[in-house]
Amino acid sequence: MTGAAIHLDGVGRVHEDTTRVVALNGIDLTVPAGRFVSVIGPSGCGKSTMLRIVAGLEEPDTGAVTVCGTTPRQAAEEKRLGLVPQQPALLPWLTVLGNATLPAKVNRRHNREPLPDMRALLRRAGLGDAMHQRPAQLSGGMRQRVAIVRAFGLQPDVLLLDEPFSALDEFTREAQQEQLLELWGERGATVLFVTHSILEAVRLSDTVIVMAPRPGRIVDVVDIDLPRPRTQELIRSPEFHAYELSLRDRLRDAFEQNKHDEAAS
Ligand SMILES: Nc1ncnc2c1ncn2[C@@H]1O[C@H](COP(=O)(O)OP(=O)(O)OP(=O)(O)O)[C@@H](O)[C@H]1O
């Protein structure tokens, strides 16, 4: 696939509840095919809203979005995009294997490729022993991993992940990052990845998008010009650390502004 996998042009979204929240304002973003892009920013700056719009689950109030050159809904119907939400919904009566396999089986007619070996994917995600268990028997982190394998089973061109590793301990998180990178490398998919972890963003990404709230907007786009694989040695290097510090400064600005706005309102 060549060209832009995800394109947002002047996207705005207002949530009208008890109060009016400008969740997104004037979002312009182009993600070239095959890139790994992370989105980072204070809570409430619109990261999930942006992901849901790209996934076709919400419509923007202004602007336009395309995914693989088509509308998000069409891309979703054609199973060209997969979403791992913050709280993945698994069917309680199905086993881990059943849950991970179901969407790929149901959507087989859309798939241009043979079904992947889901058992192998589950084993690689550290779920080999849990394959025949039901969701109620799993930890939160295990449920997240099932959701990731399930999304990969659809073999999407675009994969959207909303804080997929937030429920994991540090070492499991590292192992899962590793696996995500492997699968990303094998499939050549485009990834849009929401995280609160600066280290995770620098480790995984080609580009990091920094957002700020009120209104939710993009304040910085940082290309991570580090070689891959990003080994433990590289993670401890001054070059890696410089990216972390720079992103931390940019995020602090976004947080400070948020605090200031909250105090003023
Ligand atoms: N369905 C909704 N109705 C009303 N307001 C909403 C709705 N969804 C989101 N919001 C508001 O829109 C803003 C952006 O929310 P969003 O969940 O996109 O932020 P976020 O950056 O993903 O936050 P977090 O990091 O905490 O997950 C927040 O102020 C939130 O309260």
C-alpha cells in the first residue's frame, strides 16, 4: 500500500452533554501507509475521540476523514481497519481462542488472505495456556492481549490501539510491545497508537503526535529518528533519552496549559 493510510482534514468534534466540550478542533493529520504513529497528551485532550472518528465509530462535526482512501465506515466494513479499544469487549461465553478467532471467521469473505494461525498468535502473546479459558478467568492485561490478537486476526491495513498496554506490568508490557512491533513489521500495517507513556511512544514510533486539551488539538509532531530494532542498549542511550526529555517538555507545556485553563474556568 502506498500514500496516506489515514488522513484528517480540519476535523472538529463537540460533545454536547451537560456542558459543551470541544473534544477536537481543526485536526490536520496525515499518516503515510506503514508508519507507526503514537498519540500522547493529557487526559481529556481528545485522543480517544480522534481514534473513534478514524475507526468510523463517531462522526466529526466538521472536516473530513479518509482511511485507505475511503470513509472510515467503508474501511471498517471492508475489514481494512482494526480497533483495540481501552476496554475491550470479549464475549463471556466464548473461550480465549473462540473470542480471538470469531471476527476473522465471520469476516472471512472480506479477507483477501488466508486466516492466520490464531493459536500461534495467542501463544506468541503469552496466552498459550489460557486458550481454553473464558474471559472471566483472565486478568485485565490478558483480556487486552486477546483483543490485540483478535484485531491482528483481521489482518487489517490500519490498526488503531487505545492504550492497549496500560493494564500490564512493566515486563509484560515490554514483551507485548515487542510482539506488536514484530506483527507490525510482518504485516506492514499502519498503526495509530494512543499511550500515556513517553518511553513507550519513543520506543515504538516513527512519529509521535502531541495533543493538548480545551480545545483538543495537535500541538507538536515529532519524528523519532532512531534505528530499529530499538534494543535495551538503544533505550539507555543519550539519543533515546534526548527524545524522552524533549517530549516531556512538550507534554509539560500541554499539562500546564490545561491546569491554567481549569483554574480560569
Ligand atoms: N460521549 C461523550 N459525551 C460527552 N463528553 C465526552 C464524550 N466522550 C468524550 N467526552 C469529552 O471529550 C473530551 C475528550 O475525551 P477523550 O476521551 O477523547 O480524551 P482522551 O484524551 O482520550 O482522555 P484519556 O487520556 O483520559 O483517555 C473530554 O473532555 C471528555 O470528557
